[in-house]
Amino acid sequence: MQVLEGPEQKVLRQYVKILDDRRHDDARILHISPANSRIFEKWSMGGIAGNPLQFQHVSDLFARRLEVVQPTTFTKTMREFAQMLNAGK
């Protein structure tokens, strides 16, 4: 999973680059949400080993991808995810 944050046009340009990169396949957008501040500003790319059940709330967001999810709900879920990742560092 990858989270892209930043100004909308810059994020969309980066996503198009990811789609054009042959190292990536089956890319999907789980959710798009406006935010007032970055959630993962102190993170860079890396791998996290863990039990897939730890990521259930992210899976739940994916399951609701066709619904309207309030930005505050999405932000809360991503902040919880970031806290979980930070705890595992």
C-alpha cells in the first residue's frame, strides 16, 4: 500500500507515473480525501512486516471505496494506521 499526500495536481501526476511504471501492476485507488495537513509527513518508503489482520481498518476502507466516506473518517483511520506503523518501528 502507498499513501500519496500533497497538492492535488502533484499527487495525480505522481499517480500517473506509478501507473506508467512497469514495476507496478494492479494499482488501485482506495480512497481520495482532502486534508488540512499531512498524516505521514515523517515517513518514507519502506516495508512493514505484520499480521494482515492488523491492517483490517485499511481493508474496511477499501470495501467502502464506492461509498462517500467523510474526510474526517478517512483521516482518523489513516492516523490510527500511522500510529500502528510507528509502534511497530
